Amino acid sequence: MVAILAATAAVTVPFQDCDPMGVTWHGNYLRYFEEARRALFTQIDYGYQQMQQSGYAWPIIDLKIRYPHPTTVDQQLLVKAELLEWQHRLRIRYQVHDADTGKRLVKGETVQVAVAIANGEMCLQSPAILQQKLAPWLD
Amino acid sequence: MVAILAATAAVTVPFQDCDPMGVTWHGNYLRYFEEARRALFTQIDYGYQQMQQSGYAWPIIDLKIRYPHPTTVDQQLLVKAELLEWQHRLRIRYQVHDADTGKRLVKGETVQVAVAIANGEMCLQSPAILQQKLAPWLD
Amino acid sequence: MVAILAATAAVTVPFQDCDPMGVTWHGNYLRYFEEARRALFTQIDYGYQQMQQSGYAWPIIDLKIRYPHPTTVDQQLLVKAELLEWQHRLRIRYQVHDADTGKRLVKGETVQVAVAIANGEMCLQSPAILQQKLAPWLD
Amino acid sequence: MVAILAATAAVTVPFQDCDPMGVTWHGNYLRYFEEARRALFTQIDYGYQQMQQSGYAWPIIDLKIRYPHPTTVDQQLLVKAELLEWQHRLRIRYQVHDADTGKRLVKGETVQVAVAIANGEMCLQSPAILQQKLAPWLD
């Protein structure tokens, strides 16, 4: 599937993200995905503040990760986020590669939907603001 | 699918687990799953120390979560873990319910495989120690 | 110094709170202090929701911790919080003991001040609501 | 006090580090201090792997933080770590500044001691390896 938009964040695995087995605890990759997602949304000028001002929150409602290879303290990672769908929900794919070797280590996917902050209701379609922000990438 | 073994952990959502939208950040549910998984393994006397002594680590290699309903600060949750498979990998299902209303809020699944600590190699079958620990539940 | 009010939370050290040296990462004790602080405020019916409804936030502005002894995965801890001052600021002392041996492992202190949510201004005195909540303990 | 060595890490406050009051939860600054400390130790080629290979762990035994100003999602911070003492213990001072305005927001201090990994014993003096690593900065 072709990505509409992509962004990459560089992450160096922090000491405290690794567990007693010496590898990154699985839940911490969601922090790294968050970094990549921030880079993605910054690119379309729709970061956390802009989302709030637009009246929408975008909670994650679905999540999948595969961890074929562990990572460890001080390892340098590149975390790529790619926007795959946006019309009814935001579907984003993540790939974590070792920055030195280029080897792919982890991959994942999240689904987010718009929720109107005013009444807490989930939107069945992504609000107009998202299409405006994405317009330059949609031709 | 019938669970071989089940355990439930009570979790009260900590303040710092909630994000600026006032709801539990999606990554923190993995902390709650970890609580339920600990309860599950404690039940068969195969907790973290016993795993280490047995020479195996059990990293998570696959993870899925659905978040149909948000949770918030001080909400009381019951997190149930159910062991669904064990012979080649550990497959565990999680369900998070509100402790008061009983409403199901979040569900998930993890897959773990045994890795021999001595050489870092993944086991194609679960080691004998697991079967011994599970024996009373396998009739 | 005599404590006005005290509460204790039981904490079992989670796997992911421990670092590659096999001990609890120093920052995670603040999670355990948070548990004890919640127990303390629950006792006077002034938990997070009551604070918000009263119009005040209580950010931590000062923090000290001493870590004479490490803790590790699955260790059972008792975390005691004691309220030492309340009139101009909340000063709380923490002591972490091993639940089995009773040995003291970690101690700390936090200072919080009231901030009016409406205008973000710091209060030079604790608001009246706090005195009301504490009244039964102040004779 | 003049610092022997200094390093600065750039940190953008992650969404999940902020709490329901919209500000960075106090415990998360320890993650930012960890970033600055990593930068400091990398500078003398004595990072986590080098520490382990040298046979020493360097747990934090004492910690102080002052939080005069809150920070929020996506705020860009500069976190400076300065080594103040090293002969018997590592004493490091931290200062968090807003990257745009230069305003100082948070400051702290940690104390670490060397512990021999082989026997778990605390060293009354910093081991020779540290002096070697620091030599170029000690004239």
C-alpha cells in the first residue's frame, strides 16, 4: 500500500526503557511510535495544539505490533510512520530500523478516529480540517 | 476458545498514566496487561525469577489491542489474562473491565516465545519446564 | 516531626520498572510515591476529581529522594506517605519499606502548592477547602 | 561551583509525558535528566556499555529537583548536565531551559556511586577507570 505521507524520527533507546533482560520492554515502542507520529503530524501542521484548537482529539482505538528482533540500551533507531488511510480513520504504519545496519526490527500499525472534544462523540468521517491539512499531499 | 488458565489483577488508573485529554494513554494498558500476566504466572509458580532460573526468557513477539472505551484517573479496572496456547508459544488474551459496572473497555492479545538465555536462541517448542508448571491445569 | 495524616500503599515492583542492572530505575519510585499520595488524599476525600472540582491543581514544586538500597522485580513494598505541613504548602514525607523484612529502602519528600485552575496563579496559602477536608485530623 | 564537564540534550516534551492538567508529570523530568547524563558520559566515552565492561554500575543514591515552572506538550527544552564532583561520587547538576526563550524552568541534582558488579559492593572512591576517562578535562 502506498503511503500518502511519511515521516521518520530518530530515537536512541534510553537506559530506563530496557528491562532486566537487557532489551527494550515491548510497551516502550509505543513511545517511539509517538515520536514518529508527532513528526508526521508536524509535517502537515496538525500537531497536538492544532488538533485541540480544531476541536478534535484523535484517540488510538486499535493497535498491532510485531517484534521480530530486540533492541537494547543506546541503540540508534529510525522510526518511520506512514499514513495509509485518512478518510474515515487515520491508519498509520510504523517501521523501526537500526540506524546503522538498516535492518528492520519492529513493525506496527495504529488506527485513530476523530472525537469531537465538545461532546465526546466519535466522528464517522474525518473532519474537514484534516482534509485541508492533507490537501497538498492528496493530488 | 477455552482458556487453560486465567487470572485477574485489580488496577486503579494512576494519575500519571492519563494524558492531557484526561484519558489513559494507550501505551499504559501494557502495564496493566503486565500486572495480569504476573498474576497468571504466579499461579503456576513460574514468575520472573523462576523463568530466569529455568534458563528461559519469554519476550513478547506479537501484540494486538482494541480500545473501544477510554478510561480515566482513579477508575478501578479488572484486568483478566487467559492463557489460550502454550505448546509452541504462549498466547494470552486480555480483557479490561470496569470494576463497578462490569463493562468491557479494552481487549488485547500477546504472543510470547521462549528464548534460551544461554545462547539467545528462540525455541520452536515451549521448554519442558512450562509443561511441568502447567501440568495441574492440562487434564 | 509528627505527621498530621498518614497512609500506606502496597506496591509490587513491576518487571518493566526495573532496568538492565536488574533494579528499579530511580525515576519509578515517583510512581510508588504517587500511589501512597493517592491513598493519603483518598482518606480525606480530596482525590484528583475533588481537587479539580474545588478549582485547584496541586503541582509538585520540590522533590528529594534518597535511595540507600535497591529493589527488584516482584519485590513487595510498603510505601508510606505522611503529611507534615499543609497551611501554605503540602509537605509530604515518604518511606518505602520491604513488606517482608520491614527494612527501610528508600525515603523522600515532596512539596506541592495550590494553583487556581481558573487563572493559573499559585496560592500563597492553601485554600479553605483543604482545611475543611483536613478538619477531623487537626484537633 | 565550576563544572568539570558539561553536556546538553535537546528534548521535545512527548504527549504521553503530560498529565491531565496538561503539564509534564514531575517524574518524567528524570527521563530528560537521563538524556543529558547520557550526553555527558558519551563525551568521555564512558556510556552504559563502557560502564558495564569496566565492571561498575553507577546507581543514583540521591536526587533533588525544583520545578518553578511547568512545561507542556511539544515544548522544546534544553537539558544541561554538569559534572560537579567525581572523586568519591558523581555529583551532577541539571538545568532545564526553554529552547526558544532561554528561561530556566527546572533544576536538579543527582548523586551516583560506583558499585562493583562482581560483588555488589559500593566503592568508597570512584574507580581508576573514571579518572582515566576524565583525564583530558582534569588539568
